[in-house]
Amino acid sequence: MNLRIGNGYDVHQLVNDRPLILGGVTIPHNKGLLGHSDADVLTHTIMDALLGALALGSIGDHFPDTDTAYKNANSMRLLDHVLQLISQKGFSIINIDTVVVAQEPKLKPYIEAIRQSLATALGLPLDRVSVKATTTEKLGFEGRKEGISCHGVVLLQGLL
């Protein structure tokens, strides 16, 4: 079997007057993430992991923040482009596993909606999409509520 593992990581600063979007779901909060696109740190992590699994660079290579075409872009649409690349290379996703690191907001009430959003976007059964959330016990930039980070891994299988 032709298997590939990809690792992804992303971080964005929390700021006023921006929506907080994770995995394509808008989370009610008094701050949102700053970025050139919609700053969906979770979807960015997944895209980086998918690209990394096939040595296709990073999301910065494919969607540079210097390109006005991606200003305020919906990350779920960018994910569609990455999925096309994965398919063109003859691979499919077996599963993804992610962890969002945020002191607040508490994400547990939104995890299932986020998982469903991602499963739909990725064309995967829900049981192949893991989204977890944790705090840093008030340590680091996440603990000081300055930003949110995300780690993720993906497993791909070659179809040929």
C-alpha cells in the first residue's frame, strides 16, 4: 500500500472586529482570528498537512498573503483546491486528526458541528475526522488569549 502521512500547524492572532471561524463554522466570540484570508486556523492546518503528505509545499506557496485574490478568502474554498491536487496525484484521505489550542472560547459545544463541516468538505465519513480542543492552562500566547494554534496529521492512501 502507498501511504503518506502529513503534519500541519498554524497559528493566528486573536483580534477585535473579526469573526472566529474554525473548520468552516463561525464560533460566537468577542474576537476573531487575524489573517489575509478568513484565518480559519483549523482548515489551514489540515491543508498544510495534506500538502505536506505529498511534498507539495505549504498553503503559503499555493495561496500567498501577497496575492489580493486571497484577501478575506473562504478557507473552505481553498481546501477544495487542495483536495483537487490530492486527487490529481492519485491519493485519497484515510483520516485526519487535529487539536485546536485555545484558552477561550471553550470549543466543546462546537466540536461536532466542526467535525461535520469538515467531513462534508473532505468527503469523509464523520468517524474519520477527529477534532479535539485543549487549553494551555493559561501558559503561552494561547493561554494569554492572544491567539489560537492548531496541530494536525493526515493519512493518505495512493489509489494507484
